[in-house]
Amino acid sequence: MRIKKVLIELNIEEKINKKHGIYREEIEYALLDGKPIFFRTKDNKYVAITSKERYITIIFLFKKGIANIRTAYPSSDWQIRLYKKKGLRK
């Protein structure tokens, strides 16, 4: 998956920051410059798990190279284990 642009609506950005302490810059870095692993959900959304200074999970819609962020939050222990397991296989 090649993400060219990250879109975050202002109200979603504020919610993610307030509720989870994750900033736009962290999400953008994670998807554009980081080494995320991706999964597709049953309802055609995508999940990215990635790490820079901490592990975060990002839920987004994807169309024509644009990731439209729905939410992001610190990864749970099982998501971190999954990231480490899948990341080693690459």
C-alpha cells in the first residue's frame, strides 16, 4: 500500500489528541515515513500498526493514495506483539 497523503478532519484530530494524546505529526510520520503493517477490515477500512517513539494503531479509509483517518490510539499489548511478529517476516 502506497500512501501519498494523509487527511484528518479537524474534529477527528482534536478527539484523537484529547482522548489518546496522539498528534497529527505522529500519524503522518507513521503512515508516510514509518514502517507500518497494514490489515484490511471487514467494513473496508484499514488498520495500520506502527512505531516510532511508541506503538500506535491507526484506523483509516483508503482511496487513490489518500488515507482518511478515522481514529488513532496507543496500541494494545496484543497489537504490539502482532506488529513485532509480522515485522520480523518482512
